[in-house]
Amino acid sequence: MSEDADCLFCRIVAGEIPAEIVHSSELAVAFRDLNPQAPVHVLVVPRRHIDNAGVLEAGDAEALAGVLVAARRVAEAEGVAERGYRLVFNVGEDASNSVAHLHLHVLGGRRLAWPPG
């Protein structure tokens, strides 16, 4: 159910661009980040195009819930759920959000520094 023909992540969801898919559901798709920042670094995107977390509305609740459930399933499948993992939404240029499609980073597999960066 992609909505933006020019969006990289919509094209991955549609199967037009290859990606290493690690989870797929009715509402979300998860695939490995091409520039991993941790041993486990998976991006979870809603199938429906939403620009970013900063524009979410009440009507997006089902899509967001689908992303969060998919993130939990990814963490379980990747073996990081028990020890811990980080979920990150980046919004805007200053946060290094390079693709304008809502995506949740699932990071784990090592002790993550706090604060991040």
C-alpha cells in the first residue's frame, strides 16, 4: 500500500528495490540498515507512507502500533529482546533523518552508550 512513487522506503515495501527483509506484516516491513550502527540495526517502516514521527495524527495509530509490534518481533527474532535494545525515531535534518518515510531504528546486540552519539 505504498503512496509515494519517489520514496525509497515505499519502493522497498513494494518490492521494487531489494532489501534484506527480516519481518513483514500487514502493517509494517522491517529490513536491515545498509549502514549499521550496532550489530543489530533494523529499520521498521509502515507500509503506508507517513513522512515522519513529527506529522503523526490520531488516524495513524494503527500504522504506528504495527511498527511497534514489528519492532518487538524483530528484537525477539534477532535475539536482543532479553538483554535490551533501543528504538529510535529521527525527525528532521538535524536528527540525520535522510529518508522522508517514518522509520523506527531497532538497535541492539551490544551495550549502547547513553547519551547516544
